[in-house]
Amino acid sequence: MITLHNIYKHYGLNTLLEDVSLTIEPHSTHIIHGVSGSGKTTLLNIISGYESFQSGQRRVADRIRIHYAMQYGHFFDELTMEENLRFACGDQHQIGLQTLPESLKVHHRLTAYPYELSGGERQRFNILRALLDNPDVVILDEPTSALDHTTKHSVLSTLRECTQAALIIVTHDMELTTRLNGYGYQLTHGKLLML
């Protein structure tokens, strides 16, 4: 579906990505770890097509739908969360709107406004929006960073049960690789190393 081959990305003299290759197949899960500033978000931006690179190749199969759930999810403050979801995904996702909010434990907050939510609730609505969009690839930047242990496990179960999409996740949480039974990578000194 998506292939990166020998990607190089630098800002001036600072090399963020060096000879990075990655293949994303349907229904696969890829979890990328790395310290702050290692280039994880830059890599996600390149995978999603939001950011250019100096050399290498990015190939994407025809008609692939990619949903990028950024770390802090942007919502319209003047709309309730249900209105935000309908605006982003349309009314064709009525069935998902009836079941997914409960799975992610945010059903009771659909009438709340974004500024009334906790950080964890925002993250769960961000994931909900990604799942409702029914994409082929879901890219998640630190999806569980503001969640407590119990909620994190519930969200991870929902992620795998409720979508057939390929998942690309950037996180500091090493547990996600085993919990989601995915491919684990470490991004260090510009290199993407398989764990």
C-alpha cells in the first residue's frame, strides 16, 4: 500500500532521516519508538504525504485513504464533539457513531465542547474520528500518552477490533508493540531499526 525507499530528510546540516525504508501492507501494525526530536513526527508527515524529503522514493497504491490523527487532534471549539465528528466524517457513519463512542468510553461526552474535555478524552475522540473515517491506513501520533493504564488497554483493544486498516503508531510506550502484535521499530540517529 505504502512504500518508503531510502528516504533522506534534513534541515540544513541536521539529518533527521537517513536511508529510511518501510513497507506498509494492508491490515499490518507498525509501532515506531524514539526519543523526542528523533524525527518520528517528520516520518509520519512523510508517510502521509504532508512533508517532502530530499531523496528517496515514496510510493502509494491508487485510491488509498489515509487518516492522520495528530497528537492533540484539532476540533472546532464552537461545535459539540458529535457535531465535530459529523462535520469530519459525514452522516454516513451513523452506525459507527452509535457503537464506537461507547467502546472508547466517550459516549457520555458527545454533547461536550472540545474545551470541556480532558487530554485523554480528546485523544479518544481523535482516535474515534480516525476510525469513523474508515480509512485504509490510520496514522496515530502518541495516541495513548494522556491515558491511564486501564483506559489505554481498552483503547488498544478497540483499535484492533474495530478497524481493518493498517496502523502506523508513534509512541514512547514500548508495551504497544506487544499489545498490538505489530512490527516494532526504533528511530535513532536518523536510522529506522527493526526491534
